[in-house]
Amino acid sequence: MADHNAESLSALRTTDAAIANLAFDLYGKPASDEQIERTKKALEAQTHKVSVVNTKQEAVELLARAIPAGASVMNAGSRTLVILV
């Protein structure tokens, strides 16, 4: 997973001016399991549905199951979706 994270981070840094100058020594590493769980609980407390996956493939499969056949989806220019597919 680390290779995928590095690839994603590199792609985002070159395509998203808003993050080009962030302190990547602080923000450029994957979140810990504890951070992920804390964030998941906080989102769920605000009635968000949260799914945590470990791989790009799991994310694509989750999205494929969640979107009804024939539906269209607006991605609002999501870099995450562009990188996933």
C-alpha cells in the first residue's frame, strides 16, 4: 500500500495547486489505524456513512456496489476518483 500512497501523493502534488506547498513531512504520510478510527467515529457521530478500505481495488468494488446500475454520479472533479479509475 505504501507504493500506492506515494504514487497518489505525487500525482496530487503535481495536479492540485492547493496542496503543492503543504508540509509533506507532516501531512504526506498515511494516517495511523487510531487516526482512521477516530475520524470514522467523528463522521459517524454526524450521521455520515463511513467505509474504510485497505486497497484501491477494495475502494473501486465498494463504489461499484454502492451505485445502482444505470445511475449517473457527479464527482465534482474529485482527484481521488480520477486516481482510483
